[in-house]
Amino acid sequence: MAGDKKHFVIVGGSLGGLAAGLALRELGHDTTILERNPTPVLEHQGAGIVAGGDTLAFFKKYNRCDRPIAVTSHRRQYLDRDGNVTHKEDMDQNMTSWDLAYYLMRANYDGTENSHCKVPDRKPTDGKSVHIHDRNVTDIKERDDGVEVFWESGGGKKGSIRADVLIGADGPSSTIRTLLTPEIQRVYAGYCALRGTVPEGEVSDAAREAFCERFTFFHCHGVQILAYLIPGEKGTVEPGRRLINFVYYTNFPEGSAELDEIMTDRDGKRRRITMPPGLTDMDMWEKQRRIARERLPPQFAEIVCATKKPFVQAVTDVISPTNEFMDGKVVLIGDALAGFRPHTVASTSQAAFDAMVFADYIEGKVSREEWKKQTLGFARYIQKRGVDMGNRSQFEDLPLKEHIHDRNVASVPREKEVYPDWATAI
Ligand SMILES: Cc1cc2nc3c(=O)[nH]c(=O)nc-3n(C[C@H](O)[C@H](O)[C@H](O)COP(=O)(O)OP(=O)(O)OC[C@H]3O[C@@H](n4cnc5c(N)ncnc54)[C@H](O)[C@@H]3O)c2cc1C
């Protein structure tokens, strides 16, 4: 793949698409990101991200903005129903916010001005980096020398753009993957993640003690909740101004009235997979507050009850059989390749890793075989791990030590993972 300057079209302008764009333009290639979102930036849609090794490595290599990117948790701990710490391990782990990661990438990629960081200078050797919003990609056609990518805008405008290589970074419901492998479906796992944030300055001393610079968990029948600190407004990591981020997994059987209720927004629209922040029906959320008080330790119940903009993500499974199509003219990365359950805390690391190792392949530093083995091995192995972890956590009654074991296994650095043969078969 090494050689001439190429034009890469990247479908999806979230973290995976931006990571690929940054890694490739650093090699001098031209990139165009097509993002379907109707507004120029994606904002206030997410919350916390555990910044794993590959996410940090990515920022170290490609981020030219000089500012802290994460809050460090120094301890992992588990509470009982009364809120007492029953197990703790000293361990540093870095947490960031989706908004901060996104704005850093946009500032670096296409110079998007924002309140989180200063836009860094471009290098003369950088390839062109273009981000176009309101471009919903609907189809692709293989050409002799590349791929034609067809899009539609919200106003009904249609057009196409030619790519030497097309990168599908369009998330777990990927259009590109669906066009190429229509038989692969994204499947609901039987539970949802209820999510939200609360300013650390607005909680009780007990809650601050439980969550500040701690990665804290609670498990009970059909429930797992965890919380950690993330950067606050404008990405600040200043103590007192950060946010406590929680992820509260709870079972809602497929087809149940409870699932319909939690996924129906304040305007009565049934959402399939995501209830974005700000659209949750707060009358319905009152019921979740009551349930939280009944079953969670007081510190967790407090933050669930205090969050002003809760949001909901149905947990799903999906994985593509491969990451390369049309003789390498189309490549899938990140969630489009494999949508992990959030327990793996690896989705952003996968996107970062896929972008970095693909750039190495394009540069000629790794072979095609090595690129495929590494990215598919990661995708298949961690996707399966997420299914196993999630099912054990939500649908089995395990002693705490089993949950601790699962969590510790998920913290093994990627370089130390040994993938089984089924994961790396190409
Ligand atoms: C707005 C938003 C907020 C998020 N917040 C969090 C969070 O708080 N914590 C967390 O752990 N993870 C969050 N995620 C998920 C996280 O970004 C991913 O799990 C991970 O980083 C891998 O990213 P990805 O780019 O592969 O996929 P995604 O982040 O899912 O991005 C896919 C992108 O492709 C775009 N797209 C989809 N179809 C098309 C199409 N046909 N044409 C053009 N564009 C298309 C989507 O609009 C989206 O921007 C969020 C994702 C989004 C989009």
C-alpha cells in the first residue's frame, strides 16, 4: 500500500473517523470526512470515556493541542448495598469526556474553533483534511481505480465523491457494512445503560468520597452501576469543576412494556437504540429515580436522582466478518467493524488502534496480513469478551469476586493479550 498520495473518503465524523483522518493526513494523504449529522459539530451527545492505552497513545502521537486530556482515577473499588467499600485495589486509570476527545480531534483535524482547546498549526507536510457535515452516505460503487461514494443531504440534495480508499467509520449501525454484508444485524442484548453526569461540586460528601478519583462499582441481581470522574465544562480538569459520570446497566426484556417506556422520548417517539441527552421523558425518569433509591447504595442513588439530563443506550452486539472489501478499496474501522458492549471500556481504544495500525499499513510499516490479524484479532476477541462479561453481569448471580475477576481481565493492556487462533484467522 505504500507509495503515492491517495484520497481517502471517511464515512462518519465521530472519534473513529477523525482518528483515521488524523493518522492519514499526517502521512501526507488527502482525507475527506462525510458526516450525516445536520450541524457542523456533534456536541453534548455523550458523557464519559475510559481512556485506555491505545486512546492515550493516539493522543500522544497525533494531538498537537497543549492541554490535559484526562482525569486520573487512583483506585478501583466496589460498594455493598449500604454504601460501604467491600473491595479496593490501587490502580491508575484515565477518564475523559466524549466532548473533549471530539473537540481535540476536530481542532487538530480541520481547525474547528471550540471552547475546549486552541486550534494548533498545520504542518506543511499534512495532507488536506476536509470535514463535511449533512452528508448521509447511502451507497457505494466499485470503480476500476477506486470507489464512488454516494450521499444525500437533509435538504434532498444528492451527490457523489470519488475515493481511492473508502473507510467506513460509521458506527455500530454502519451503512457501509450493511451495504456489503446485509446479513449482519445489530442485535439487542436485553439490557440498557442509563447514563448521566452530575457536577462533583453539587453532591454530598459521601458521594464525593465514593467517586472522586475513584472508579467505583456496585453489582446486584440484574444490575451493574459504575461511576468515575470526567472533565467538566470546556474540558476542565480542575478539582471541584469536574463531572461525576455514571453508567447504570439494568435489564429491560426485548418486547417488554418497560423497554418501550424507557426508550420513548418526551415527545412520544419510540427510539430504537439511543435516547439522547435532553430528550428523556422526565416523568418516566421519576420511576427510575424511585427504583434507584430502592436498590442502589445511597451514593449511587444520589447521583442517579440528581442528574438533570439522563440518557439511555440500549446495549447491542454486532461484528463484521471482515474489515476489508473490494480488494482493499473499502475498509471498516471502530464500531462499524465491531460494536463492543461498554463493559469492555475498549470502543474508543479500538477506533484509535484501528486508525493507527491502518496508517502503519498504508505507510508500509506493517504487512497487510499483520494489519488484518491485529485489527480483526482485537475486534473478535474483545467483542466476545464484552458479550461474556455483560451476560454474566446482567443475567447470572455471581459472587463479587467473579465480577472483580472479569473487570481485571478487561484491564489487561492490548499488547499483553494473547488472541486465540479463531480471532486472528484471515
Ligand atoms: C454523538 C456521540 C456521542 C457518544 N458518546 C459516547 C460516550 O459518552 N461514551 C462512550 O464510551 N462512547 C460514546 N460514543 C461512542 C463512541 O464514539 C464509539 O464507541 C467509539 O469511539 C468508536 O467510534 P466510531 O467513530 O467507530 O463510531 P461512532 O462514535 O458510533 O460514530 C459513527 C459516526 O458515523 C456517523 N454516520 C453513521 N452513518 C452514517 C452515514 N450513512 N453517512 C455519514 N455518517 C454516518 C454517525 O453520525 C457518527 O457520527 C458516542 C458516539 C457518538 C456518535
